[in-house]
Amino acid sequence: MLKFDFNNMTEKFIGSEGFTDAELAALAPEARKAHEAFGKMRGTGMTAWADLPYNQDAIADDIIATAAEVRKNFDNFVVLGIGGSALGPIAVFTALCHFRYNDLPAGKRGVKFFVEDNVDPERMAALLDVIDVKRTMFNVITKSGATSETMSQYLIISDILKKAVGKDWNKHIIATTSESKGNLIKLAKKEGFKTFYIPDGVGGRFSELCPVGLLPAAVLGIDIKGLLKGAADMDKACADGDMFRNSALMAAALQYGAMKKGKNVSVMMPYADSLKFMADWYCQLWGESLGKAVDLDGKVVNAGQTPVKALGVTDQHSQVQLYTEGPFDKVITIIGVEKFRTDVTIADGAEEFPDVNFLCGHTMGELINTERVATEYALTRSKHMNNTVLLPEVNAETVGQLLMFFQLQTAYCGAMLNIDTFNQPGVEEGKNATYALFERKGYEAKKAELDAAPKKEAAYII
Ligand code: PA5
């Protein structure tokens, strides 16, 4: 089970920048209230994600059977999706598959895996340079069934498939979408695509543990039941309303308290390349969930904390100077891994150079973990708030625990901030403006609003 170490958030370790015992005691009732509020909401509205570890036995079996067919019949699996429909699959792939997965010889891996989240034309062209569409399964993932990026990708690919494959082109697409709304479900029914549903009440950034993430993971041979078990274990471990007995609630309360102390930046810094994209996934979860203009009472609050991704040790040679000596506006969350799945010994060969020789005989795992501890020390010594989430090792269960930990932390923190954690009006505004600029029917008023906006002066200096 993962452990959460928050010592370096407290006065005892970082002096006046840290929480006193009295401040922690004052946060506890607010945390309890948030836990209760979330408990009452659970399973209703947009919190159906909390039940995903418990209610997907039949779906998981269907996914595993479908994944086996994909592995048997195709060489490539391409996810077409963006935001929550892409970041979770990327994070879990990177965490649980070989680091050079696509480069392994065919006998040592399954189907090659690609996630096309952006709509950069050069990226799409590059994908088409390296895959044979006749040997490729595309998984179109969009909850709304309307997102411009994903639907553009779908249109481009289905056109290419129709030309390359002919009448069976529809056997190259699996749709993952809402059962009840949007265009993708209508297209899926019309064209006869195999379809998985994103349950109502599961928003994009909370969707990794439903078919959005489970199908790509199963295609990659990842133990999806292990992922779900890990998430269930974490959920059960966070049942208590006492934040001293609930790690995700404590983590939420500390970030909430830190925000009140002006710490407006949340740095997520895994010390493992396998977890690098977990930080990207976290950034969407934290930023999109907590960044809200108004609270539940309609009061303007402009809540939120800017999430920043970093990687240990790489960013020790980049960002850590700022984290140790820059403004006291951050909480740095380190993710550590106790035991790496494989380790490499640093060879002898520098006996006459004591400044290098001290490394010899140690392993890279020892080095990365020693540097993690050293960075914690440097941050603590300079009185910058930091906390650590420690995984015994990276496997399906601990990744499931990690996903659930951050989802629960986000939900609790949103409840403490008294905001709607599960909407994204700012994202919708950008989507709607795109529709209007492309003169989509129904968006005439938005187009008029955009046309009436002040025009930019020519302000470029050449
Ligand atoms: O968290 C969210 O809901 C969003 O970021 C979505 O994941 C993103 O906008 C993609 O939406 P959709 O799945 O509807 O294509």
C-alpha cells in the first residue's frame, strides 16, 4: 500500500512556513465536513467514478476478451482522444509497460500503442508514416461525442480506413463514449462499431478506471483487475472522516490549508520515469477540478492552485533551484518508488578518482532514491513545503491506488473549497468559441459575441 509522508509540511520540520499543531487541529473539522459532504454525494451526480472499482466485473471481462481479439488481429492500437480521454491511458501505459515498448521486437511486446491527443497536422502525418491502417485498431474516446479534436481525428481516420480497407472498415474502430448523448454514439450505432460506454457521472479527468482507460490498458496486457483492486483498496483505506486516519483527506486538507497560506502552486514531482506522465494526468485533474471562478453559493472566489509537473532527478538540474530558493508559493509533492522493477549496478572503473569512485558498486535505484531523499532535505532545510507519496513498487495495484488517492484528494479538496469540482465551464468556453469560429450551427450568438470583441491592434515588432 502506498504511504503518505507529510512531516515536511509542519512547523516541526520547516519552521514558520509549516503548519502548527493548532492549525492542523483547526483543519480537521473542515476535512471531516468535506469527507461527509463527499460521502453523501457518492455515486450520485458526477461522483459515479468513486464506484468504478466495485461495479465493473462484467465490463472488465468484455474488455479483456476484446483486448485479446485486438492483440490477435492487429499490429497497432491507436487512441484518438484528448484531455481525460488521453492523459490517463498515457499515464498508465508509461507506468506499466516497458519503457521502450514500441521499439521492442514484435515477439517481446504486444500491439504497438499510440495516443493521438493533439490536432497538430504534422503529428497525424507522422503517425500515418509509421502505421499500416489495414493492421490498426483505432479506439475513439470522447464522452461528449462532440469534441472537435477527437471528431476531426475520427473523420480523418475513417476516411482513410474506408479507402484502404473497404466495407470492413468499421471493424477497425472501437468507440468509447456516453451511451445517452453525443454524436459518437449515433455514429457507432449507424456504422456498427464495437462500443464501450463511459458511465454517466464519470467526467473525463475521473475516467481512467472505466473503459476509457481499461480498454487501452487491457490491450497492452496490463492487469486491469489489479488496477481496479488497487483503487478499491485505496478507497477503503480512505473511509474515515478523521484526516489523521485517511491519507487522501490529510493530503487534501494540507493543500487547502496551504492555499490559504498563499501557496498557489502545486508541483508534482515523481522520482521515476515510469510515473512521469502521472504528473500530466494529475495536472489536468487538479487544475480543471479546482480552478473555479465561483463557489457553490455563487460567490466569486477564483479558486485553484496551479499544478506544475516536474521529474526527479531531471529537474534537480533545472527547477529545483527555484523550488529551494524561490518564493514560498509552492507545495512540492514528491512521488517515490521504494523498489524499482529492475536495477542497474554502477560499474567499477574509476578507482584513481575518489570523486567518481564513490558511486561504484551502488545501483541506479539507490542513486535516484538517495537523490530524492537529498532533495526532500534541501527543500525542508530551505523551509519549502513538501510531502511525499511513496509506492513500494510500480505495479497495477499500486498504480490503481495512486489514481484513486489523487482522485479522492481532489474531491475532498474541492469540497473544502466549496466549489463544483466536477464541471469545467472554462474548458467549455474554449470549445464553444471554436465551434463559433468554425461557424457551427447553433453557435450564432457566440459568433456575434466574438465578432463584437475588441480587435487586436497590430502590435508585432518585426
Ligand atoms: O475532464 C474533462 O471532462 C475534459 O477535460 C475532457 O476530458 C476533455 O475535454 C475531452 O472531452 P470528451 O471526452 O468529451 O471528448
